[in-house]
Amino acid sequence: RARSVGTNAMQTIMGSSAVRPLVGTVSARRSKVAAARVGAARGDRLAVVRSATLRVARTADDLGAAGSMTASARVLRSRVAAVMPTTGRSRRNVSRMCGIVGIFRHEGQVSSELYEGLLMLQHRGQDSAGMVTFDGTRFQERKDNGLVANIFDKKAIDSLKGSVGIGHVRYPTAGGLSATEAQPFFVNSPLGIYLIHNGNLTNTSELLQGLGGRMMKTNSDSEVLLNVFAEDIATSITSNPGSDMEKVAFDAATKTMKKVKGAYSVITMINQVGLFAFRDQNGIRPLVIGQRKAVDGSDKDEFCVASEDSAFGPLGFNRVRDVNPGEAILITPDGRLESRQCVNGMISPCIFEYIYLARPDSMLNGISVYEFQLELGRRLAKRIKDRQEDEDWEIDVIVPVPDGSRPSAIEIAGCLELPYREGLVKNRYVGRTFIMPDQRTRELSVRRKLNAMRSVFNGKKVLLVDDSIVRGTTMSQIVQMCRAAGATKVYLASAAPPVKHPNVYGVDMPSREEFVAHNRDEEGVCELLGADGLIYQTVEDMLQAGRGMNPQIERFDASCFDGDYVSGDIDEEYLSNLVGAGRGKGRQGASAPPR
């Protein structure tokens, strides 16, 4: 930073003291830099602490010195920010659909269980994965691009020592396919903090300004969130010296939640504090707590925090509850579960989680994903009956587009008293087209992924049921495949309403122009897809399905269907900037639901 702002700027920042070159022995360098900046005695102390915190701060003196050092750094960064040229609106990448998990054990190595948990969350992201563990002294980290099973072989698992750890999977971000963008992210001061995040912040530019010029290693909003939280912890330490570290963490989370806007479910590991998690005040992205008795046979409790409770089963954890909106929880090093309602919250979960993102065996916010999808099928079946009478739809067989549409398709077939058939065979070794990195790859992948069985389609009038139709890329090709397999009529039914608005809370659907339903009515979409008929779920039926299963949820975030953003800070300028920042049609290294 010093070189980038020039000599005059550095004189403005540092005052009249000369900055001397870093030459000579380590001790000599420490003393010279200390004298030049803040005085020899205090400078020696800071230099020692700076070295120590590359590992972890271990004593009260370390923490006090680290807090003092951080306060000085904030002053320096604010002076740097004052003379640095402004660059306009920050164009940062956002976290897309991700899966997060954290596990606390009393004894034994946690890495193998984190591995199992990430496998159960692999559907939430196939671009990269990362894991970090803590043995009480040091953090051990591994992250890379690829699938969980390819990144974490036996050697890697064995090297990740410790009984506490966190793990993350993601799918591609806009312009951010480098492994450096993979989570977890780390800051070594104060204390030493690792963070994983599912969601998307909507005020990163404002947050960066509040960080006073702090430099980021990546373009991820998750790194911004980590640095905001770290700054708030540092402020809590310096303003309340000698405070209990648990209180410091909860106070910092409260400050962070009051600043940060958007969607964020977060799990952190904080040295000397424990496994610490929190969720945004709207509860847009899921976060669930699990509990079990210790694997060593004792009566002690062990805990897991994850995006979905489907991760609990193989690990023997029982679902306890969801983390509440605006709540933070702490699992201490001795195994206590503490919580605090940091800010007022009202649950407004993303309804797209239940339609597409989450596994059917998950329970989110008191709603079974599977039962929700069945209810969507029942409601859609009523509309299909009306369509059969009004427009003379003749249907011989119901066929789902695997895998997410099966529950709805089964229920539609039952309500209509029509046969249900698996006419599209899926290749299990091809990734989800939702998370393919570019449009051409998605198009080629569809035919590798699905094959239409002639024995099901030949001579039949078919109703294809899909969980959602977003771009239409996949669906238009499936219609062609069904006709090639002998179908005489191909009707389409979407268990979700038409997607017409960008999703800004962690699903990469940024540009209206990409949506097949943009500026088209139902008939126009049907014609574009090459089908003989098309019917969508209504927004009201979808919302009533959710409210009926949990009356405590007064409002869902259904913004991609109705344009109503629960965070209250999204306007046309923000949406235009999403596309202008590189998210949108034709770009490389990002994905949106093609269906």
C-alpha cells in the first residue's frame, strides 16, 4: 500500500517520521521499524505480537497487544483510505449456492466426519471445497477446486488434525474460479478466525468503506464479511479490556449484524472462543443445529451445525432446531452450547430452497422439503384438471424430469389417476446443469445427462413435470428428445411459477434477459420451448403451500418470482450493477439455472 500511494501520500499518512528500509537482522528490523513508527518500546512489543499472531494468540497479554496493534492498524488504514483514489462502485463476486458444516467433538479427529458431511451437501456446490480443523494449538487447512472426493484423499484427511472443524462446498462464482476464492477464509488478527458463508451480501461497497482501506486477497463478499466481523471483535477487545471472550464474540456479532445486509448463514472457528455461528435477521439461507452423545461413549454432548439436516444422518447427529434469524450460537471448547438473540429477526426463508436447492430429505425452518414438493404437485394437479377440460389436453402418461420434480410428478399422477413413468434416464456421472460454468457446456451436458426411453414415449401424449423452468435451455432440448423418442404430444408443467426477477441472495440468477419467461406470457414460453402446452404453478399457491406447513412463517422470500426483496435495499440500480459487474448472459466462469 505504501508504494501504491507514493512518497507524498505516505508522508501525509505517517507524519514527519521517516520510514526506513527493512534491512539487517530480524531484531534490528523490528527495532528500526518500531522507532520509525510508534516508538521503540511499544514497537518492539507490537512486532513480537505480530509474529505470534501468525499462529494464534495464547495469553491475555497477547490479546491486549494484538488489540492495540489492530487499533493502530485501523488508524493507518483510515489514513491510507483518505488519500487513495476512489474507484467507484465495488464490483465484487458474491457467494452462490453453497453448503456449510461445522462439527465439534470432544476427542478424536473430526476431518473424516467433515468429509462425510460435505458429501451430503455436495448437491449445493460442485466447483470447490475446503476444510479447516483445529487441534487447540494450530489450524490445519486444505481447499481446492473440484469435488469433495477428489480433493480430500486419505492423506489429506489424515493431515487435518483436530477435534473441531468447518467445511464448505460452492458452485462457480462470477469471474472467480480460482482456488483462492474457495472457502474457508482466514484472518490471523485478532485471535485467529476462520469463516465459511452461504448467501450473498448486498452492501459490500458500503462495508468496504467502513473497513478503512483494508486490502482483500480475493473478490469474494465472504472475505469482506470475515474482515467486518474481525474488526468488530478487535473493537470489542480494545473497548472492553479484560472482558470474557464469549461476550466479546457475541457483542461483535451484534455489531456485524447491524451493519451487514443481504443473506448470510455463517460458521466460524475463533481461537480461544470456539465454534461460532450466526444467521441473518431474515433467515434467508438455512442453518440447522444437530446434537449427539460423544462418540467415546461418555455422556458429553457433541454438536454439528450445517446448511441442511440431511448432513446429520450419517454422522449420528439428531436435529435440534434451526438457528433463529438474527441469532448467534457458540459451542465452547469444553462443549457448552450458548446462544444470544443479537438482533430482532423474522423468518423469511428463500422459497427456492424448497423447490430446487435443498435435498428432499431435509427439514428447513420446520418444513419438510419433500412434503412441500408433494403439496406443490397437489395444487398444480388442480390447475391441470381445469386445463384438460378447457383446452382438451389429452394426457396418457406423467413423466418427471429427474431428480427434483419426482415428488410433484408422483402427486400429479395420483391426483389425475394417470400412470407415472420414469421415461428420462439420468447419467449419474454428469454434474448438475444448474452449476455448469458456461452456456455451451450446459447445452452439451444435457444430452449426456438424460436419455429418453422409446418404450415410454413412443405413440404417447406425455406430460413432462419439472421443478422449475428458468432459462429453458434444458427443457427445450428435453422436448426435442421426447419427440425423437416417439411422443405425439409433449405438454409441460412447472411446479414453480415463472422466474422473472434476479435472485440476489446467493443463487446466480442475475439478469432478467436470461429468463425464458422475461417479457413472455405462458403461450410465448410454450412456443419457444417447442411444447404443445405449458402450465405453471401460481405464486399464491406456492406461498400458501409453505405457509400451510409452518404458519409462523408470515413471509417467504420469493423475489425471483414476484420481485419482492425481503432485505428492503434492492432497487433497479443495484440490479443493473449486477449485470454490469460481469454477471449475466454470455460470461465465462459463472452459472445460472438453465432449466
